Amino acid sequence: MAPIMFLSPVTMAFSNVSKKLLMSHAGFICNSSLIQKCHQSTSGSQHYDIIIAGGGLVGTAMACALGSAKVLSEKKILLLEGAPAKPITLKDTYSNRVSAINHASVELFKHLSIWEDIRGHRVQEVRKMQVWETCSDSLITFSEDDLSNPVAYIIENDLMMWALSKCNENIPNSSVRYSAKIKDYAFPHSSDVNTPEVLLETGEKLSCDLLIGADGINSKVRSKMDTMVERTDYNQMGVVATLSLSDPTNNIVAWQRFLPDGVIALLPLSESTSSLVWSTSVEKAKSLIGLTGDSFVDAVNEAFLKEFPSNPFVESLLKNLNLSPGTDKQIPPSINGVQENSRAAFPLGSINVSRYVNDCVALIGDAAHRVHPLAGQGVNIGFGDVQCLADQVAKAAYQGSHIGKGAHLKVYQSERLYETLPKMKVIHFMHTLYKTSFTPAVVLRSLGLSLVQSMPLVKKQLIKRANS
């Protein structure tokens, strides 16, 4: 799973408008030693009530959410993970795979009773934030005066995976199968079957009443569904690393700067450590990975501190409108080192799926949607899928309905499209807006930042929206 860049609440300013427009088109791990509880179908295959394909963060959270629902306590849940089983060890050094977790995801963790376990280890609150431009002096800041809760929590993916796996181990009706290589699927109406079937490379066949695809951006479940997939290749890569600060500080600020060739963000991990996510061109990313440690540190410091030529028209316009940032701008902390072996790069792109459900099948997480990391929404959207789908499946069971058929899956699809599509469109728009130095684009983005900065009530609403 790719690391996630920090959430920039300004990207949500357009989401409510986009949501109304888009809805018109929307239509409506675990314990490997657990006994695999199942019963035999008439075809002789092992049958489960729910099978979840993909044991990453979102898939494991799905197993926990379903297994924790009292009304589903008699349902047999199987989580299929292609990788071999291996213990998750929480190391002394920070992982370079971190996520900016919002309030809604924290509420899910609380519901699953894992939040205290996570907080008992390493969690860093983001209490302040600064986002700024390079082609003008426009910026937006969030201070503790603007916030009633942290903007986000920076958490290592391994820590979340450890807590979720521990949760799933304690659910009697949920089991996991590792090294489960899937050869093919058969779905109702597309094959001569009544329920979804999973064919493993071992030749074993599994069936279920509801199949949930949590198998990532190259989802095999999605490929068998009747759904259109819109892909966007940004021709960029995200460079991540764990960095040490020159001077220990009360490190509660997230810094995000829009550069001429991408976006760079510094996320707090501890008093002396921060996580880097730098979206840039493929060529620049490969160059950064190949630098020596000292040269890489110099490149990071320069990206945050270098003064770029400003657009004189934009500067004059902001001054005439009395929107100059004045003394609000702060200097981010200096970096003096990069943790050994923490540098990595991953390609950036987006996936937009027209349908999240078929008969007895549902998609969640990156299998259903993928976004640019500039807004830090990827895993949070996936956790939103988990909460929504678990609620709908539980509701169907409570009403005595078939958990793989009926209106509840369409409700899940409708609610998640309503939430997800506007965010995806806004994030894509922001990426497009900030990758150019064309004067009209600079005017638009600079005015947007400066206007929001001048309106405290609007800033509070943006933070509230970003955490939902």
C-alpha cells in the first residue's frame, strides 16, 4: 500500500458543489491457526457467508468491522491474503509507510476497540498546518485557534495493520487464509453459478453469499465485474523517506508546498523525526532516489526554502485586494539527515470505477477508487467504504435479507459514490491546477488560498469537512 500524503483541507472547498453535480450521473488479519469454519455447498466447494479478497489495511478492517457486528456473529467470514503469513513487528525506527488519518477513520478504530492500542504506541497529532505557493506569496495556515480536534493523526501503516490483525484474531467467526493465490472468479449472471465462486491456484474452490474485493488497484475481482474503469496516469512518482530534524521541536505542524514540478509535504512523527512525501516527475523521483544521503537532505531543504520567481501580476492583484499573507508565513524545520533504507518511490495515478457492486459482489478501497496523494484521502476513503458496507450488510442481516442481494448493496454504492466522486474530482482538479505556471491558473489558486486564509469561519468548515 502506498504511503499517503497529508490532507490539504483547501482541496475540499469545491467538494459540495461537485457532489451535487456528480450525483446526477451516479445513479443511484488475523490468526492463521483459526479453524476454517465452513459448510459444504451442493457442488462440494467450501462455502462461507462472506469472503474478502485482499488482506491489506482496508480488507482486514472490513473483516474486523463485519466480525464485530453482533447481528453477523453467526456468519462465517474468510479473509484471503496472497502473501505468506508473517508476524508484524513494531520496530524502534519509523517506517516510511505512514498515513494521515482523519477523525472519521479514528471513529472506526474506536468502534473496533483498537484506537487505544494504536495510541499506546506511536501516534503524532497534527495541530497546525501550512500550505503555500511558489509562484506567489499566497498561503493558508491552520493554528490551534482554528481547531477543536487535531487536523489528522500521522500513523505508521504497520502499526494500524498490527492493531487490525490483533482485532481479527479475537473474532471467533472470522478466519484468514494466507498464501491464497487466486486463479479465477465466477459470478452470478456472468457464469453458470448461483453464488460467487473463488478458484484458488491449488485447484480448491470456495463459494460465498457475498464477495468483497479489497484486492487493490489491479483488482481481479473488479476485472470480472460489469463495470467501467477510468484510469489516469499522472506521469509522476511519490518519493517517501523518514527524516531527522536539525533541532528537536514541538513537532506538531504539517508543511505542504506546491512546487513548479509537484508537491512536497513534511509530516510530523516525533520531536526529532518527520516523514516526507514528495510528488514529482518520474525523472526527478529517480534522481532523488539515487542521490547520496547528504545530497538528498540538501534537495529537501532547498525544495522547502528556495525562493522561486513570483508572478508580478498575481502579486499586484493580491496586494490591491489586501490579501497579502503578511507575517503569517513560517519557515519549516531544517532537515539534517535521512534514515537509512527509508527512501522509496511509487507511481502515481487515479482509478475511477463506475460501479462498486454487482449481484453478490462489492468493491472497497483501491479496488474501487484510487486518488492522487496530495490530499491524503486514499486510505481514509477506504475506511469510509468499510464502515458504510459493514453497516449495510448488518442492516440486511437484521432485516432477514440475503446479504449478497437486495437494495442494501445499492445503498452502499450510492452513498459511497456520493462521498467519493466529488473528492476524486476535486483532487484531480487541484493536481491539474498546481502543475502549471500559466498565469490564469496561478491567479485562481492564489486567490483561493488567500481568500480562505482571510476567512476563519471558512477555514473551520474546511477542516470539519476534511475530517468527515
